[in-house]
Amino acid sequence: MPTPGEIFAEFLLKKPPSWKLPSGIGVLNPYSELQVQRLLKLFCEKFYSGSKPRILMIGINPGRKGGGLTGIPFTDTFALEESCGLSTDLPQSSELSSRFIYKMIEAYGGAPKFYDNVLLSALCPLGFVRNGKNFNFYDNHIIVDEVKPYIIQHLDMCIRAGVRTDVVISLGKKNGQFLAELNGELQIFDRVVALEHPRFVMQYKSSQLKYYINQYLEALTT
């Protein structure tokens, strides 16, 4: 029987869908890189081997300097090495969202404890860019229509990987609204809890960092 990590990695590494996207929008797919494939498998083997039910904590889509580079959701190369203990030859990167997430993970008790209880992902595990900048899938209705079947497949995979269905935690309020509407159709989770997005906190509310970390910790323990 496959482990949660094997289920997770198999989904992320499968051939990506062929989407018809608006002009100027590109797909960010780190999983075409052999080193990323190796890192993802090592990460999943290290942190997602246990079959304990996990809370699904889910963002929007990966960014260029975090999951869009390393293939590990909300994890830049610094966090990958310093907090997860996985070395890489990828270009060194630091992402605001990753910095917040790993400060929160440290407050939670460290990466092994966190990932033993949480499956961290993104609604759309592939990212998008426009004019060299990150682009959120829900900001364009054409992209939403294209990626929605893939998002549903991804949520189905998370269920097969053993996530809890009593609650799902959204990283981002607008993301939470999208997830709540989708969950209304699919009836997967009992509750959708939406928290402020890590990048928003780091960019605009950094003076209240402890407050927002405590919000995350409370959401993970209730």
C-alpha cells in the first residue's frame, strides 16, 4: 500500500495537463527538472511516510522563488536546507511566504512534527507567471475554467493520501472563498478555515508576526 508521500509525489510528478491559457500567461512547472524530482521524493519519504491523518493546509499556486523552484510547497531553498535538512544545487532563493511558514513551523515544534500532522500544498500545484511575476489562477476566469478539473483531481489525491475531512485550512482569504465555493460543490470538507496569506503578513503586517503565527497554530490545534 503506497504511503501518503508516495501518493503525493506521484501526483505532482505526473505529466501536466495541456491548458489553453490567455496570451502572456505561462505555466510554472518545476517538476520537469530531475533535481526537483529527486528532492520531492526525498522530502516525501522523510516527512510523509507515516499514515497518520493530516490536516490539509492549502495555498493558491506556487511562486517562482518557493515551491515553483524547489517543487516543495511554500519552501524556498533556504528552508529546504536549514529546516528540512535537504541539500540542493538549485539557485539559492528566499521567499516571503516560505519565511513566514517556516517561522510558524518552528513555533509549532519543527518540520518533523509539523509534517507529521499537516499536508501542505497548493490548490493548483503548478504555478503561473505573467511578465516575469507570479500570477494567481483565480484572477482570470479562463484560467479557472482550465485548471478546475486539475484542482479537483488534486483534492481527490489529498483524500487518498489520508487528509482529514473535518477541516481544511486555506492560506489566503480570497483563496478560502474559492475553496469554500468549490467545497460547496464537492462536499469534501466539513469546514473551511481561511487565514491571512503568508506573503500578506510578511509584506504588510510583519510587526504583528507573532499574532499571525498564533492564529495559524490555533487553527492547527482546534
